Amino acid sequence: MTCIKITVSLPDSLFHAVESLACSLNLSRSRLVSLALEEFIRRQENQRLLESINAAYADGPDPEEQVLLDAMARSQRELVEGEWEN
């Protein structure tokens, strides 16, 4: 894997937190920052995917889907009819 060096400015408190965590996890600062960025990117991608899925279903079922849903609900009611009575 090819690595590229970059320079990043961090507030003192964040630098010390990174330094402390990297030491406790026995990782280099570079590896810890790489892991954190990978996780951040993964979360952003998942959020975009979730937003796309929500947008696709935001308008509810179309008429054909609603007919199928209604038929499935009727069928389910017929299957369990009388099952819960004493």
C-alpha cells in the first residue's frame, strides 16, 4: 500500500488525546488517525445510503403495492382468525 504524508494541524487537547490513545492501544499516531478517518468515512457513506433508502420509501407504497399489502393483510387475518379465542 502506498502511503502519502500529510501535515495536519490539531488543537493541543486533541493532539494529547490522540497521543494518549495511540500509546494505550500500542498504535502509531498515523495508524490511529488512519483508523479514525476510515471509520468516519464509513459512517458518512452509511448515512448517505440510509438517506437514499429513506427517500426511496418516503412517498409510501404505490397503488399496486398497496393492493398487494391489503391482500396480504386479509390473508393473514383469515389464517389466524379464531386462533386467539378461548
